[in-house]
Amino acid sequence: MSAAKHVIVVGAGIIGASIAWHLAKAGAKVTIVADSGAGGVATPNSFAWINASWGNPEPYFRLRTRSMAEWTRLAQDVPGIPLEWCGGLCWDPPAELEAYAVEHSAWGYGIERVDRVGAAGIEPNLTVLPDFALHVAEEGIAEPVATTQALLADAGLRGARVMTDTTVIALIQTNGRITGVDTSSGRIVADEVVIAAGAGSPAVAATAGLKLPIETPPGLIVHSCPYEKLLNGVVIGERLHMRQTAEGRIIAGSDFGGADPGMDAEATARELFAAMKSMLRGADRLEPDFHTVGYRPTPVDGFPIIGRAQGVSGLYVAVMHSGITLAPAVGLFAAREILDDARDPLLDPYGLTRFAQ
């Protein structure tokens, strides 16, 4: 590794911030460029559930559980990360719960089966309780914007330069290699460029002739005004997922990615808030504050894109949904690969080359 290697990170969401922090910690010269403030576009609109829950094939489960372990390490290293291992109570989708429990328990996930009485003991303020649910005590949340701000601030203390409100116009190519970026603030040259700009990543990559096969489905999340504590952890109920934030807001979507906003986002938000309020005992005075619509950067096969771009040297890509869960491991592994050419085996399935096969 060369401590003097200069890396530009395009994007200041949770993934870009984690990669930049890990690079700075390893001694690299880092410049973070983003056209918005800390958190970017997707991160502030995230449900922020840290998990390796249902729907994951085993290789992806292993990456997610590794990242869950790395969250504890990262929170110890970076002051001010609001991480809480609050647990998750899940009964959605009901038809698949038992198969999920059997499979993930065999893989070592800490699943506890609970009945209605057990669910009430975990979340006593729920008005709707399942006959059968799964509880995972090791799941948690990290408040997304505050976490991103903490990573960027600590990266700055380690020498990183943070340039927000700066738009990347194009990647610079010199003799077939990416050597920097042209921005609204001028040209910046570097040894390597990382694209971690979420939904904005394909447009940046396209300036070098690289296609990123990404979809950006919208997700609506409602936010209440701050309120007394009603929820202990993450609740993944049938057609309603919710949690309470560190500042007391109860947030909810029809799944953890949010609700489809439909043609009338305001109406969707009102319906979702009414459903949330009816599910909580003691919520008589709970009032809506605002709703968000985030655009989730989701590769077309559902799995992350992490690694160097084939045929375009000097360029590294890190784009994914589930950025909150994956940020610590992706930051650690990306920094090692960029600086030491050491690719972690857990990343092997997630290179760009899979889309050419």
C-alpha cells in the first residue's frame, strides 16, 4: 500500500462515507465529492434496519452478517455513531416464516420463535399481535444521517477533504485510465476514483462509457412528530414495517424499503400513517410530521455491485440497496482492495463482470 495514494470518492451517502473513512484511516489521501450534503439522496430516506433477514441466499447472508459484526467495530472507532442493537420482531411474510427460520437458524442466525404472548412481551404497545413471529435480538439500527455525518467528520479529522454541493460533470480518462473528475468546482486528479453515488452512479459511470445496470424504485416512509417511547425495536409486521428513531419519531413503510408512493404520495402517506397509528397502543396524540420518498439504488439482480470496473482501470464502483447494513464491511473491504489489491472472498459474487456473462 502507498500511503500517498489519492482516491476520489464520488458520493457522500453511507457507502461513500464508509469507504472514505476506511481509506483515510488506512493513510490514503481522500477527496469526497458530492452534489448534496452528508447522506446524499437515499441515505436520509432509509429505514436503517441492520439485518441479515429473509430472502438472502447464503453467500449474501454471510456478507450481511459480517457487516453486522463490523458495525460494532466501527461504532467503537468513530465517535458519535448512534448504533443500537434493539432487536427485530418479524411476522412478514407469514407464509414463509417457518422456512426462513429453519434455513437461517441452520446458518447461525439468532432466531427465536415467539407466540402471541412472547410478541407482547417484546413489543407491549402493539394493538395487532401475531400468533407466530420471529425475534432476532442481534438486529439493530443506525440513524443514517447522523452516522454518515460522524463518518465524514472523523474522515476530515484524518485528513480527508469533503466537497459537498459539488457536481461531478465527467470522469477524466487519460490513456484508457481514469485519472480524476471534472466538477462544477474544477478538475481534480487522483490515482483512483470510487463511484458511490447511489442513484446518481449510472450517470457518472456513463461519462467513461460504463453502463451500470441499476434500477431506482421509489419508497415512501412516513415520519411522526417526536413522541414518548412506544416501540422497543424494529417491527416487521404484515404490510407495515416500523421503528422509533433516536429522537422519538415513529417511522413506517409498507416494507422496510418504504411504500410505493403511487400517483398521490400525500394520500399514500396519510393512509400509511393511519395504519401505523392504529397499530400502536397509547398513540392517541401521535401526529404526522412529514414523509419522504427515497430512490433506492438497486442493481437489476438485487445484489450489490462492488469492485473495480473491468476494462476501465482506475475506477471502483460501490452501489447497492441495503447500504445501511452493508456500509461497514463494504468500506473495509473496498479500502483494502483499492490500496492493497486484496479482494475479500465475500465480495466475489458482486463484481460488474456478472452482468456480462
